[in-house]
Amino acid sequence: MTRIVQIGLGPLGQKVVRYLLERPNLKLVAVVDPAPDKVGKDAGELCGVKRLGVAVAKDLRSALRGRKAEVALLTTVSDVRRIEAQIARIAAAGLPIVSTCEELSFPWGASPAVARRIDALCRKHGVACVGTGVNPGFLMDFLPSALTGVCQKVEHVRVQRIQDASARRVPFQQKIGAGLTTAQFRKKKEAGTLRHVGLTESMQMVAHALGWKLSRTTESLRPVIAKRRITSGYAPIEKGMACGVEQIGHAFVGRKEVITLEFRAAVGEAKSFDAVEITGTPNLRSVIEGGVNGDIATCAIVLNAVAAIRKVTPGLKTMLDLPPVTCSRS
Amino acid sequence: MTRIVQIGLGPLGQKVVRYLLERPNLKLVAVVDPAPDKVGKDAGELCGVKRLGVAVAKDLRSALRGRKAEVALLTTVSDVRRIEAQIARIAAAGLPIVSTCEELSFPWGASPAVARRIDALCRKHGVACVGTGVNPGFLMDFLPSALTGVCQKVEHVRVQRIQDASARRVPFQQKIGAGLTTAQFRKKKEAGTLRHVGLTESMQMVAHALGWKLSRTTESLRPVIAKRRITSGYAPIEKGMACGVEQIGHAFVGRKEVITLEFRAAVGEAKSFDAVEITGTPNLRSVIEGGVNGDIATCAIVLNAVAAIRKVTPGLKTMLDLPPVTCSRS
């Protein structure tokens, strides 16, 4: 039984708590969220489940008063710069950390100075820390890297995550820009709310796994335009409107493109799937039909990573440094 | 550059050497094989490539005279009992070991006493040791285990490795019993030469990854019978004859079947594929279309595991203890 403190009780943190309560090998002992409408309330009730007798604390110090935790789950921000101070406090409390912070999944490429500082403070306090999730953390980085384990040679890695958003929740369809005009889409793009965070981190992680020194990476984001009237979503989308978003990452060694990551979520997409395609010896194409449900998967992998983070030496880790994260309940 | 000693120069060991020579980060410094027709000959020439200036030695002691190696690759036997003494000598020389010994991939279930002894002697000499390969070692154990990383709950794991042997080498078609009468097949089965070794080890490894205590495992082996005349192989196979082999493993917790592994190789099989099917939250089906080429993959994963085996603490490891094995050339 591992004693857990959950830090961050937004929608994702709440789902992590609900999943945690199903696990016989994990015990929620404390919850932190500074939001005034949450502090002091029962964490279970806030998460829409039974009363747990665990009140949400405003900070880690008060959360751990009189309680002993063993691992911290950190589901707060996507930005590695903003998470540094949070990690500093948790590390100082001597707790290993599993976080959903996207940029933390592989900060060595884009933010090496921050990565070095986080690594140093984790080592100083003797704790390990990892950023994970379904993507980044698994589908576009860990999984293709692990699949190259049976390759003698790798020339190119392509990952596609294609999702038909027709049956997804309305907020998800809105989030990907379905039903917007191209002008509205552009505005939303500029506001930064459309962007999937982590594509660059995934490319850096794959490159690291293969020992490639990347010369550059690029990311593009564009609307998927409805080629006909689409009626499979929550509201009809006229021809010429945005029905979703496509984000593509390219990574190069010299002038040669070696990694291509494609993320597309659109209403009316023909089918959902996650595919890894390795060009090499041998060629290899692995497909997860229907795709992995991202909401379930991110919460699950965070909980599954608890056992792995306790097995490694102190420091900032990535999914390439941990033994394989598996769904163990013992 | 990691300095390698290759132990065992059968067909698999020879292919490992050929692949090793393509790797800029590995250097072959010594080769051991006690076969009188190999001792003293140039290892490169025996492997059908250029002269390497590395003579095959009769034992490890003479192989390492005046040479310093860093990792041993061990491709000799499938039986964990027979490999124990070999590991003892390599460990005493202070070398970490990557082996293709099928039973070594997860000996904790079927041969716990041998596993404990190997673990103890590796620890004593401060080296790590792992058994790996495409299967066991990857497709039916590591890969399904790693895929559960995104699951909140797992009820059942099924892995299928289905191969159309029509285009495979004649010895492979003969090995799987293609063209035999059912009586001839039975005789070959009793001789034990048909059996794929490692199904039980793979089931034990998956169970370990998921924290399941298995109550029992079973393995069955039967001929695949031609339902019509098959002409896609190296020789026609009449209706009613064996066209290949099917081996199925079942693992149970209590009375409930929790793992099913199906290995089928037959001439005229409709298509080749490797599939992992997880029943749980979420359900997940991952398919490698065309299947993984086993000959390439086993040699590749052994070489890819060299970096990983140097990163872990001493002892007998499994693929669940190593950081992900990837195709890195640096």
C-alpha cells in the first residue's frame, strides 16, 4: 500500500483521485489545491465520489501535517517553468513525483537549464521525478522508442494519432475548433488554446532513445476543413468550416527528416487509430485500432507509474529511464 | 564504444556477430565456441563476412587473455539449467550478460531455485544478466506488459503470433512440421523439436507485470491440418496433412483464465500478424501487420539490450527490470 498525496484538483486531478480509489495498492492520504472554493472541503466529495475524510489543503505543508505520504502526484500546469517551484517544494518534503506536466516529459531538449535545475534539486533531496501521460509520455514517444527495441536499424519514425471527435464530449469538440470559421480558428490558434502540448518533447524523447542529435524540430498547426456538410458531431458543420485540428511535428538530423508526428482530431474523421510506423530493418507498423482513450489512459499511467518511480535512483527521469510502467495492483 | 565478447557461434550467434559489425557503438573483441571445427578460426570468416582478426577461443579464459571486454552476449542453449554454469564463469569474469536463452527470460516461475542461484552469483560478482529475444523477451511478454501502462484495469491479456510460413526458408517449413502426416507430426512432437520454448516464461512475466499470482499455466501443441491442398510452400501439402504447428498457453488466477498466448506458424496461413488484445479499462488491441521478422528481431534486441544491461544494478533481471531497450547507435 503506497500512501499518495494528490496535488492539483482540476478535472484531471479529480479523475486521478477517482481512479486511485479503485486501486487496492494505493491510498490517498492528502490533497492539495489552493483554490479558495476547494480548500477545506472533502476531496472525495469534490471528486463526485464518497466522503473520504481527506480535506483539501491550501499547500503541501499543511496537507502533510500529521500525515505521512510516500509519493506525490502532480497535476497542475503544462509549463515546465511554472512547475519548477512546485517540484522544489515537493522534493524538499522528500517525496518522489509523478506529474502530468507535458513539458516535464522530456524537458532536456527545449528547456535544458530548467531540466538541469529540476534534476539537481531532485538529487539533492534524494527523490525521483517523472512527467508522463498518454501523450506526451506514451503513444508518441515511449511506445515508438520501445518498438525500435526489435530493430537493427531505424531510418525514420512516424507516429499518427487520429481521432474522430464525433462521439466525444461537446467541450472536446469545441476545444479542437469544430464548427469555427477559418478566421475564428485562426484567432483561437493565436490565443494558444488549440495547441496540443508535448509534440516537441515527444520528438526529443524519441531522438534520445535512438541516439540521434537533432538539428532542428518544427511544429505546425492548421484547421481540418470540412469537405462536405458534417452532421456526426454535436452540431452540423458546413462545408468549408473547421471540423477539427491537425498538428504535425517534424524532426531533422541534418537535412533528413527522421521523425514525423501527426496529431489530428476532427469531427467526421473516417476512423480513430494510433499508429507507429518504423522505416528500418525490419520495417514495422503497429496500429492500435480505435485509438487509446486519452482521458482514461493519462490517469491510469500516472497511477501505474507510482511503482516505477520508487524503483529508480534520484533525479529528473523520463519514461526512457523507468522500468516499463505496467498496470499492477499489487 | 562497448567491447563485446560473443559466446556461442551457432547460426544465431553468427547472425548476432554480423549485426554487431554494423553497429558503430559496439566492438567485437573476443568470441568463444568450444566446437573443434571453430576453435582457432577467424570469427568473421566463420560468420561469412570479412576477416576480423578475432580467433574463436575454446573458452572464456583464453578468449579474454590480453583483451578487455565489457559485456558478454550468450547465445548457446534454451535450458536455464544448462546455462547456469556458463553464467557462473562469465559473472566471475565480471561481465554483464545478455542472453538469448529462452528460459532465462523469466525463470522465476518455472525454475525458482535456479533463478535464485543465478541471481545470487550475479550479485556476488556485481554484474547484471538478462535473457531476451523477440519471443520470449518482447512480443508476448514485454510488449503486452508495457501496453497495460495506459490501463486502469486489466481483466485478460491475449497475444497472438500468427505466421504464414509459405515464404519462409525450407528448414523453417520443415521445423514447423509442414507436409508431415499426423503420425509423423506426433513423433516429431514427442521428440520435442517442434516446441517453441518460452510460452510459460512469457505468461509468468506478464503475470508478474500485472501483480497476478497464477494458480496454474498450461501449454498445448497440435498440428495445423491442411483443409485443402496447399501449394504456397516449398512443396505441395495434401489435404489432411500437417501444414504447420499451433501452440497455445493458458494462465489462470483461480479458475479464471487471465492470459492466453497463441503461436501459430503454418504454410498457407491467411496472413501474418502479431496482436496484443487487452480486455480491461480501456479495452485495447494493438496489431503489428505482417508480424515481426523473428530472425532479425532476436539479434537486434540482444544488441540493443547492451546499453540497458549496463544501467541496472547487479542481479538476474528480466525485461521488466530494464529501462526500455531501444535501437540506439550512440
